[in-house]
Amino acid sequence: MAKIDDLKAKSDDQLNEQLGELKREQFNLRFQAATNQLEKPARVREVRRSIAQIKTLQGERTRAAQKA
């Protein structure tokens, strides 16, 4: 799971790229869970939280840019 400090150090483009990768992984994990082939059930939670952290950080950056 990504640390929030590591995410804050990344650029907007890097965050968007990582978000896309995590969403693809989340899709694959959901598919594996549906077919009972999931090896690491905890990974679903980690991916979901990482996506939430990135979206939260993007929202903070957007609000900060609007204020400036």
C-alpha cells in the first residue's frame, strides 16, 4: 500500500497513471473473486484504500488550485 507521503511527492500525471493501474488491478481482483481464484483477499482492501488516497489527494490539490 502506498504511503501518503510518497503520493504527495508525485506529480498529477504520475498520480493519474497510478490511479489507472490501480483501477485495472481492482477490476482483475473483482473478476478473480467472482470466479473464486483470489489468492490474496486482503489485496482488494489495499487497492481500494490506495485509490481513495489518490482521489483525496487530487481533490485537495484541485481545491488548493481554485483558492489560489
